[in-house]
Amino acid sequence: MNYTTLRDWHKLHHEKALFGRYITTSHIQPLIDQLPELFQVKSLGYSVEKRLIQSVTFGTGPIQILGWSQMHGNESTTTKALFDLFRWFAAHQDQTEVKHLLNACTFTMIPMLNPDGAEAYTRVNANQVDLNRDAQNLTQPESSILKEAYNSIKPDYCLNLHGQRTIFGVGSPAKSATVSFLSPSQDELRTVTASRKIGMSIISDLNEMLQQFIPGSVGRYDDGFNLNCVGDTLQQLNIPTILFEAGHFPEDYEREQTRCFMFLSLIRVFESVLLLKSEEIRDSNSYFAIPENKKCYFDCIIRNVNIPQIGVTDMAIQYEETLKNGTLYFVPKIAQIAGLDDFVGHKELDFYQKEIQIPEGMKLEVGANLENLQANSNLPTTFSVKSNNLL
């Protein structure tokens, strides 16, 4: 497909009812209820707090593809991308290429696996359990729902849809890791098994496609083995599984640009799956050539700032995503005070050894909340939090 054309379509026609980072059941349920006949909606069960978990299935082909989003409730970018995908399939279902996908594959997507975590804007569920560490013990209803889904569907491919923090970069010099992928390990040795190699081949296709839009900003997620993780568990079952990590695009704290890259990547996965039937699986070298994520970014770095009783140093600021009365705010807090030559800021300012002015009684230390500094003319408004939820 022409991915530039797909990107242009997304700019004009994506699901505008979903915006920003705080996406809950109340946002997606009206959209699910309004899905056209192409889609079949199924109730899978209920969360700890009795919120409904549903799947959306479309296509009639023999290749079974299962995907799920918001396993971590505060990772909503791929949820938005799924509803963009539904919209695209509905609008283009009569086109030859789309018909081919629908006739070759059956897609089952769970848009929100952890609705309680989504409501509270937390990684964990209502019992404070990380569902992506519960694949073996299955202590939570949401974990059991996912297992029942893959046991009944018997997927040929799985898509584990996540989001990652702004701290990750790739390459040297580092660029923000806007999108990252992983073909999870199947054992402690991280052996390149047949199942992993299929995922690696698809991810290599994704990387090539995305380089035309975000060159140097695609990362490879750490492949340390943990059988408690869902992806590793599925890989052990010899189901090729691809982990998506929606990351940070410059100035895009609402993840609206990244959302588009997730949308494009989903379609590219489907195309790649079909190509695997007629082409050889790619060598894993192209997968390992993708640079691995590294923790090298802060939201903001103030360079060469003179801090009373410390002296001239660097100060890193990280936004803490905080839900207040149903609105998500990005609260600036000090993450480090030290020389930060090995780190990059999404925004950087040089104070040229000038002293920073702080209100009386305030102490600059790691963890300090800098909201009160936004009115201080000595600190740029770059670091302020606005009431409209936008940085």
C-alpha cells in the first residue's frame, strides 16, 4: 500500500472522538456501539470493578490475528490507533487491497483489556496487579479473559499493544524512540526460534516503512526473558508475537502523531503477514540492526544552572502524569541534579551559570514539584503546566 497516502488519510479521517492520553470505557463504548455491520462485538467478561471487556472481530479469512490494547491502563495511544483502524476498514472495505486483507485474515482486537486501570490512569488494575506480569499465575479476571481469548481463537499471530515513557532514546547521537518493537524471547538464552524469527521479519518490514516518516526514531525493545509476561508466554506456545511500544514524538505529549505511526504499523503488520505466505522469512540480522532502546532522555534539562548551596550543575525535569478530577496534567518534577552530559532533554535550556531564583521556603531537590516556579520570570514557561492539559 501507499503509506504516504495512508498517513494523509489519517490526518483527515481518524477517529476524532478520541484525543489525548486519558482514554476510558466511557470514551470508547459509544464508538463500539456504533460500529457498522463489518464488525462483530463480543462481551468477554468483566474487570475487577465490573467494567465490561469486549472484543471487536472483523474479516473472514483463515489467518487468525489477535491484538489487545491498554493492558496497562495509562497506555492509550494504541487504543486510539485501533479505532482509527476500524474507521479505515469500514471506509475502504470495498477496495481491492482491503478486501484481500478481510478475505485472508480474521482480526480480533480487544481495545481495552484493563478498563479499571484506564479509569484511574494507572499501569496496574484495580487490585494493583500488573497484568503483564500475571500470565502464569492468572490471579486477575482480566488475565483470565485474555487467556480464554487466545485459547479459543488459537491465533496465528498476536499483537501486544503498549506505550512507553519519554525517557527512551535510540541511536547515537540519540533521537527520541517514537516507536519501538519487540519479538519477545522464548527462553532465558533469547534463542532465535522459528516463532521469534517470524516476528523479527515482520518488525524489519515495519522499520523499513517507518524510516520514511521518522528516520532514526525506531527502537528495539529489550528482549530479556520473563515467562510471567504475556508476550513471552505466547512465544513459548510458538505463537509469533509482536510487542508495540508507542513512544514520544517531539512536542507530542498527547501522542497524536505517534498514534498515526501506530495506525500505519498495524496495517503494515497485516500486509507483512500475507507476504510471509509467498516470500521467505527475512534474516534476523535486519531486526538486530534496529538500535535498542536506552534510557537517555528527560522531558527537560536545564544546563549550567547555578543552584544555591550546590553550585553550577545540570537539572533534569520529568513530567509526572497526574489525574485530577478527570483531567490529566503533566506536573514538572526534578528528576536529577547532576552533570548530565550523557543525557538529552526533549527541551533544553542553558542558564550560562546564572543563579536560579526560587520562592522563599522552596528547596530544589530530587522530587520537588516545580509547578510554583512557572510564574517566576527566571524559569521559562517551557516547564509550566497549563489548565487545558496541553504542554
